[in-house]
Amino acid sequence: MGTDLLPELDLQVQTAFRAAMGHVAGPVSVVTTLAAGTPAGTTVSAFVSLSMEPPMLLVSLMRGSHLLSLLSVGTAFGVNVLGAHQADLATQFTGRHDQRFAGVEWHLCDGAPRLSGSHAWVGLRVARLVPAGDHVLVLGDVVSADADGEAPLTYHRRSFGTHLDAGPEH
């Protein structure tokens, strides 16, 4: 295969990969930090538990994102896992970064903004920033965690929803 076909093949793979990933249901969270007394945050669906010993979490942020520009090793940040009733909040945190906290109730927890009514909370400190394609992986050391037991907000096939239990027979 000639190298002149690679850009076309790459585009085909990217399109197919995007479509395939749209079929994967993911949790929705708002990642937050506080910089110079001002809260900042963004909606993400790319985060995962990384380690239990020691407790660590991984968040993937787009290169060039405002939130990423505020993070460095040692920075406090939080992962606010949204509940099924918080789709509007997920959408708000994808808009202009200077308007994301408008009308949002929050308080400082573990050095980062914790959104009121979130389904779960994980307070962290940045352990490492790892470049990965068009994103940067933020590896965080967990300093606290809390959950309320309510239904989570999920994202699947370009829409918000929630998880339904398959029942005891499964």
C-alpha cells in the first residue's frame, strides 16, 4: 500500500472508530479545579478507575482545553460523577468556560469544586500528565471518595440516559 493512501485509510478508521465508540455507554462526569480562586470545569466521559492500591483515577482531557491548562503535578481536582437527573448540568459544562459555573451550586472539597447533587465524588491530586494522541491523560491520586447510591447519568449513541439493572436472573 502506498503512503498516499494512508490519509484516506486513517480517515476511514477514525470514522469507524468514532461510530464504534458511540455504541459504548459511558459515565458522565464534570472534572473541576480551582485556579486563583476561580472554579473551572468540563464535562468528560473518558475517565476510569486506574488502581486500587494505591487508589488512582485516570481522566482524559483534550489538548488545548482550558481545564487542562490549569492542571499540573500536585494540583487538586475533583471528579463529580453526575446523576441521571443532571443532563442539563453535563451540557452546561461543555459550553463557554467562563459561563460553566453560572447558577451552579458548589462548595470546596479537597481543594476542588464539588457540585451539589452529584451522584458521586472523587477528590484527587494530579500525580502525572501523560500525552496521548489529541488528549492528555491526567493520572490522579485519590484523596477522598463518596457516593449516594442514586442512578448515574450515562452517554450512549449521542444521548444521555441511565443504567437499568438487568435483574437477578442475569
